Amino acid sequence: GDSVTQMEGPVTLSEEAFLTINCTYTATGYPSLFWYVQYPGEGLQLLLKATKADDKGSNKGFEATYRKETTSFHLEKGSVQVSDSAVYFCALSERTGANSKLTFGKGITLSVRP
Amino acid sequence: GAGVSQSPSNKVTEKGKDVELRCDPISGHTALYWYRQSLGQGLEFLIYFQGNSAPDKSGLPSDRFSAERTGGSVSTLTIQRTQQEDSAVYLCASSLTGTSSTDTQYFGPGTRLTVL
């Protein structure tokens, strides 16, 4: 079945550091890929997505490129801020029958210190 | 417009009791999903509704769990004879059609269930 693997956490960075969070996936077809973020005390919200190979999703300075050859969707940001401290989830959606459910990675906690 | 809403935000119950969790999706969204977020299992799919079609119940962990969606809008997740391992945050999401993997799912704030 489908699966998503994220790098182990937690991750602690200083403000303005470069961020990479690795994500790889296994799927039988052509999934869409997502990064969701959960800020402290808040619900899950979409950060960015890519729906086909070589697409780049971007939002709030974050970017991720859908790499079919390496089955990866790594999240990057050039300069993190304290306000980026949150839990980040990589996910895929692949239509199975009539269901386009999300399959999530385990999530990684990012802490950014001033 | 209004996002996905869920109630209650917190629920504490005793082992063996039944609980009902409610989800109000975004107006006009035909697809509705329930997920569970727990420390041990991460985020897991539970059940999916799309329009008037029969729901996909493949993620429900046991027959103590059931859900319905009335009038294609509000959904209720019911857990009967709750157990301590049911303690988790229950998340509801909706999307415009649910028939495409490219659809974005929008999540509610969740209901935190604690079974004593």
C-alpha cells in the first residue's frame, strides 16, 4: 500500500538557518503530494502541494519539488523564523476506487530559536 | 467563508461509555473524511463520504466505530463502549469533490477525546 516516510525529528534550528525536511513516498500510481503544518494549539493546514512530477509547490517561503525519479518531496526554506516552529506532515493522495484519502508521514517537530 | 467546524473541542468520558463527535464541513464540499491523530499511530484515515455514495469504511479500527452523514452535510462519528486506546484527536476534513487526488482537504480543529 501507499506510505510516506519522513526524517526523524525533532529538529532545532537558529533563526535564519536553512531548513530541509526529507520526505519520500511509495505509491502504485501517480499521487498528489502535500505538506501540511500544525502550529501550536491550531489545526492542520495546507502549506503547499504538487500534483504531478517536476511540479514545485511554494508558500510562505517554503518550497518542495515533486521528484518522481527519487520518489521524494523534500521541504526547504532558505531562512527560517521563530514563527515557523510547528509540526510538519508530508502526505500523499492517490485515488483508490472513489476515495482520495490522505496517507501521512509521522510528522516532524521543528523548533526555531531566536 | 466558514471553515470546517467540529464539536465538542474536548470530550472526557469514562471507559465503556458511548460518544458522538460532530463535523460540519465547508459549504458546497461533497467529500468528507474522518482521521484520527494519536501519539502511537500518527494520523490515520478512518472513513470517507462522497455525495450520496456508500461510505468507504476501510479505516475504521473496530465495529465499535461508526459514522453517518445526513443530507450530504453534517457528519457524526460514534464510538461505542469506549476504550482507553480510543483516546486521540479526531479530525474531520472536507474537499470539493473527493474524486480527484489533486483536491485539497481542509481540516477542522479536531475533537480531543480522553477515555478514563
